[in-house]
Amino acid sequence: MLQMTRRNFLKCSLAASSTLLICGTRAPTRVLGANDRFRVAIAGVNGRGNNHIDGFLGQPNVEIAYLIDPDRTVLARKAESLKTKIGGKYDCKGISDVREALEDKNLDAISIATPNHWHSLMTIWAAQAGKHVYVEKPMSHDIAEGRVALEAQKKYGVVVQHGTQSRSNASIAGLHEAIQAGKFGRLKISYGYACKPRDSIGFKSPSAPPEHLDWNLWRGPAVINEFHGNLVHYNWHWFWVTGNGELNNQGTHQLDIARWALDTDQTHPVRAMAIGGRFKWADQGETPNTLFGLAEFPNGQQVFFNVRNVNFKGYAQQVENEYYFEDGGKIIKNKYYSKGSNEGEPLTLPKGKITPGGNWASFIAACRASKPEMANGNAMDAHYGCVLGHVMNNSYRLGEKAPFNAKAGRFGDNKTAYEHFMKVHAMMRDGVGIPEDGADYTVGPWLTFDPKSERFIGEHASEANQLLKDTCRTGFGIPAVDKV
């Protein structure tokens, strides 16, 4: 059996870049009884990592064996805080390199709350080491690495649960079961919103990394030549090399919910486009603060998505989902409106099928049972939901400038898409104060996607397929699917 040492991890990673060596011997997972101590390592302990620490601390018979972070100052602070909370019940080791934890044969799982560019690689490494994985959204930073992460889960049989906590919500599960059963007629459009007030990040000049930060490990697979202060510790979300913008940040939750409601045989969209911009701020960030995206699936169902990260007096924060049916009915804010009705009926539906206990307890239950299918938000659903966002983002990234006005949307004969786009446009024009013909949209092309090959085809395919996979730094390569 291949021993997953840091040296072997490095050899495997180098091989993934040069395709010289095949790594992939299955490491056995520990079989746990209900009363056995469950040992987990938490990677990334700043920001969302705090929720992971608290989540696992709240579960019976669970031990946080490792805290992992390349920032020594953050790591020391969190380790001291955890030491106080556990009161000497057990020891927790603070380390900077995830591979050290994965060498521990008594470690059961890793919980990943790092920047996005690390999510898939850590998931793959953990699966190869026989460790279960709880991974924050999005599971992937690009389409190709998401497929490798999914194949790693399938090959090594570990539990992978995605940080889309709504998958543990029995009410949402019940709603989607009712929609798929045809209770409201046929679903036409599943619409998600990730509209949170945010502000400009300004500019940070290139500088030497702080001494307390292991810059090599923070970058990991991401090809970044210069450090600047807007990368650490949150604003990496707004740079393509490390993040995916709001669409696959907060939006991953609502994208996953939107896709979850579609017919159960639908995987990836066949067409998608996006229009938006980074308006008003004129800052260092790259990703859009405003975006309207749409995707069409093989069965004709559509997903619309709206990102608005701006702020103004009267701004309507929306982090929610809506459903529109072919007969004109709709579900908004947990009320059903029949065609032409302004009086919504509150929904009273049976609970749906999930693994109970919330996202942390359900994950532990799946791990104890060694049943990946018990995960609320498994690797397959994670991959499909993330790709939906990646395809829209890729359209935006290939977009061309067009004047900020009502003519910018290129939706063909999709009148419904145009109507929803105009709502976004009006908010930006009237609320934010963007002058018509005084700014530019970025208008992405329609991209055609093949769900089976997970590649773009047709017009713009050459440019779009270049965005399928990020270049990785030496030592942190994503293996090929057949070498995972």
C-alpha cells in the first residue's frame, strides 16, 4: 500500500503535472462505531473555519485533532482559543501543512475552509489518504478539477459532503420533491439570488509577504507571482486566480438550490451566458459585483441567477430562490402564486428526505456508517452545482464591452430573461446611479456545453475550453482523472 507521506504527496503532485507517475492506491478508512472517537482536522481556521471549529465542538465524541493554517499568527490565536474551550480533554496540534495531518493513520476526516483554489486539491489528497472530507463551497475552483475531485471520491469510497448547508434542510428538500412530482405544474425557471451589500476593496500595492505567513503554502496550486494585501485574508474571493466572485461564493448555495429543483435526470446545462460588470468601485478586484446569468438544460428547464454586491439607500438584500412554472404560477418567499394572482398561499408541504442532524451531525453520521450516499450535498451534487456557476462565470470572462443600457442583453427570443435582466438594470441605474451610456456592461457570449464530455463545443469553444483548468504551480498539481 502506498504510504501517503509528505514526500509521496509531493511526488504525486509533481507527477500530476508531468504525467510520469501514477498514484492511486486505495488507503483504508477507519471503520467507526457510534461510540468511537471521531478525529477531524480543520484546514483554514480564519473566517469560515471558525464555524467549522464550533460545529465539530458541538458534536458528541468528536475530537479536533489538528488545526491547519499557513498564517502562524492566526493559527496560534485559534489554537489557544480551542485549548481553552476543550479544557484539557484532549490535545490539538497546530500545523501549517495539510499533508502532515493526512499522514496520521488515526485521523478520520478533514474539514476544508481554505480559499477556493485549495478546495479540490485537498479533497483529492484526503481521499487518496482514506480520509472523509467536509469541503466548503465551492468544491472546485474550475470545471476540470471538480471532475477529478468527484472521481477521487468515487474511487476511494470516502464520504465527501459539500458546505451547501441547505442540503440539510428538510423543508427545502420537501419543496423540491413536490416540484419534481408536478404539484405546481412543470417547472420552467429556477431562479437564485446572491445579493449582499459589499464595498470597494481599494488597492494594495505588491509587497513582501508578512513573515508570519507561509506564502508558498497559502498559494498552493495558484500561480501568483506577487503578494499584495488584498489577497489575505478575505478579498481573494474577488480575484480569478484564487476565487470565483460572488456567483460561486455565496451564490454557490443558491445555485445548488436552483439546480436541485430541476428534474432529477438533469446534470449540466447545454447553454449559458452572463452579463454584468464591476461598477462604481474602480478598485483592484476582478470579478463582477453585478451579474445576471442564465443557463438552459437539455430538458428545456432554465436557471436564472442574479448577483448584486452594491449598496445604496433602499437596497434590497436578497439571498433566496424563486420558482416559475410553465402555467404562469410561481413560488416566491415560501408562498405559491397561481397565474395572475397577487395573493400568495403559504406553502405547507411534507418534509423531504435528508440525513437528519444538520450539516455537521449528518456528515459525522455518514462517516461513521462509511456511506457516501448519506451525505447531505454529496460530491456529485457539489460538482454539478459548481459547474453551473463556472459555466456562467466563463461566459462573463470571455465577454465584450457594451454600453450600459437596456439594449445590452443578448437573450434572443427569451422575453422572460429580458424582463428579469431589466429589473437588475433598473436597480443599477436608479439605485446605484449608473448613467445609461455612461458606463459599460461586460456581455458574455452564449457558450454551448457538452454535459457528457464536460467541454465546450461550437462557437467560442476554443477560448472557453482554456478556462476549464487552471495552471497549477509545481508541487501542487491536480492529477489527471485516470491517475487520481
